[in-house]
Amino acid sequence: MKKSKVIISISAAAVVVIALLAAIILRAGGSLDVLRTNAMQSFDTVLSTLPAKGSAEAGWSLSAPEGGAVLKWDNSSISLTVDAKPFIAAGLEASKLENFSGGEIVYSSPAFDMLNQNIKATASDQFKADIKSLRKRLGYHGAMDHYNIEIENGTVFEWAKDLNKHSETGEKQDKDIVFALNPEPLIAAGLKPENVEGWAYAQVPVEIDGKMTEVWKLLKIVDLV
């Protein structure tokens, strides 16, 4: 009987703890999915600084100001498109890539399920709906203080949690948005990654299986403010 009472007491305490955590989360983000809520608030800040182009019917796009990389989204997918010219100039044999089309290298997310096929009126609302479909691909990159969405096979789009400063170091955030490519398929197709004009080839700390690991990425970095 005493064991039963102890188990009941522990269970009751657990319920109280869960309820308290839920209340804290709701106050912090307005939703139990705080990551998605906070990521979208930060993305809205990006859109207010670098507005998206397009329409509800045609879809939306967010381009690097100097060109060369574009994030696109609509009611069926999210994609990242890059101009292949500087890559070809750096040795890429574009014909060896399955995702090369019309002078561009195109990275696409999986098609969305039918739950999110309703076209949204604004770029922000459409992105929110798309992120909901791709929730498992949304993440937070602590070292860079970025939210990110994985588009395809290690290629991601990242945006700063705070455009003005790194929330942990307090230093100015100089990487407000980043187009980050997985260089391995490009290198296999002849690319010399360190020679791509307008892109940085660098190691980035990434958490893999609970451990921080340095991985190589091709980066187009944009400082907006």
C-alpha cells in the first residue's frame, strides 16, 4: 500500500511539473512549439528588412542582395536556387548534377502533404504554413545563433535570431541570413570549392548525434543591418 501511495505521489508531482512547464512555454512563445514560434518571429524581422518578392498565386522569393542565391516558397515546396556560373568557373561539371537546370543549381524540399495546400495571402503566412509541414527540418544553430530550415541533404537556409547582435556573445551579428550548401556532391562533380566567387568555403560547427562536429559548407553570407 505504501508503494502505491509513493507511485501515486510521484505521478501527481509529474503532472504538476508538466503543467508548470507548459504554462512557462505558453507564456514564452504563445505555443507549445516555441522553436517554430520564435523562428517565425525572427523570420518576420528578416522580411521587414529584406522584403520578399512575389504573390500568393505565384509564390515568394527572398534573394541575396548581391544576387547568386534565392530562397523560394509556395504552397507545395521550399527551394533554394543558386546561379551555377561561379561554380562552373570554379571547375564544376554541371552536367554531372541531377539538380542542374537552366543555368541554376536547384535544391528542393520534399513535397508538402495535402493539409497545407491552401494558398496564404502573405509571404510570412505562407512560410509559416510551409514550416509546419517541414517541422522536422527546422532547427536552431547555437554556434551561429541562427534558426535554419534544411532544404535538401545538408543544404540549409539560415536566418539570425536577432539581426542586431549574437544573443550569447553580445557581439554584432554579421551573418543575418546564410545560404549554406553541402559541398560534397559539387566537389564530386569537379568543383574546387575554395575558388567559387561570392561564396566562402569554411568549416561550421554542427551538432550531430549530440556531439559538436566541424563540417565543410559553401556559404553565401548576407549582413542586412
